Amino acid sequence: MMREYIQRMKGGAEAPPGVPLSEVFWSWLGSVLGIGICGYLSAAYFEPRASTLLIGSFGASAVLVYAAIKSPLAQPRNLVGGHILSGLVGVGCYFLFGGTIWLAGALAVSLAIALMLLTRTLHPPGGATALIAVIGGDQIHDLGFLYAFVPAGAGALVLLLVALLVNNLNGSRRYPEYWF
């Protein structure tokens, strides 16, 4: 009885396949280095100058570029282009509609999605990059359109450089699948 119930809850589908420990290791190494370097550079060089190199959307980017390296959403064009374009859209929406944060946020995310789709740079963390431009507070707002390039673009480039190194150290992994 319980077994049938569990099978029905799963919809009859099997669980996703397991991941080899070597894949877990390389994904871990890439993410600790990528996020760690962004965090270190931010603390040492950017934050003393009222800027940052570390935004929340990079956590989701790390999942893609270090653990889902074959995904079209994880490729360099998507990683860098998605963050920069979304940052520009988010800042623009904040400047135009920032008096109504819920409207600015909704427009920032939806327009960023549309622009990423139109430019073939879809990177889901870009939606968060756009939203952070709206709700990020004075430190982010004071950056203006620079936010799209630092931290969004520069941080994405750091993640990309680490991904190129770590994802190609092991012969069984190859990144990127394509550049453009």
C-alpha cells in the first residue's frame, strides 16, 4: 500500500540519475574558486571604493557554469551577455519607475527575459541581476549604469575565467560547448 502510494506520488518516474563523485568535486572546486575570487576581490578592492563585485545572482550562475556545463544557459555568451544586458535593463527600469519599486522590479525582470531571448543570451540568473538593480539599495543604485559592467559584467567574466580553467582540467569535462 505505502509502496503504491509513493510510486503514484513520483508519477511513476524514476529519480534523476546520480552524479559521479568526480563531477561533484569539479563542480565544487569551480564554485568555491569562482565565488571566492569574486568575494575576495570585492572585499579587498571594490567595497573600499563604495562598489561591489559580488551579487546574489552569481550563486545561480555558479550552479550553471560549474555543474551544468553542457547547458546552453551556461555558455559564455549567455553568462556574460545575460548579466550585462539584464543589468542595463534593471538600472533603466529603476531610473524610470523606481518610485514604484514593485512596478520597476516586475518590468526589469520581464524586460530582461525578453531581451535575453531576443539576443540569444538567456541566462536565468540574469533575471535576478535585473531585480537586484531595482531592489539592491543605495550602494547598487549609486553605481547607475556602471552596475551592468561592474559588478554584473566583471563578476561574470571572473566566473567565466575560472570555468574555463577548472572545467577543462579534467579530460572528461569540456567547456564551453560554443562561444557564440
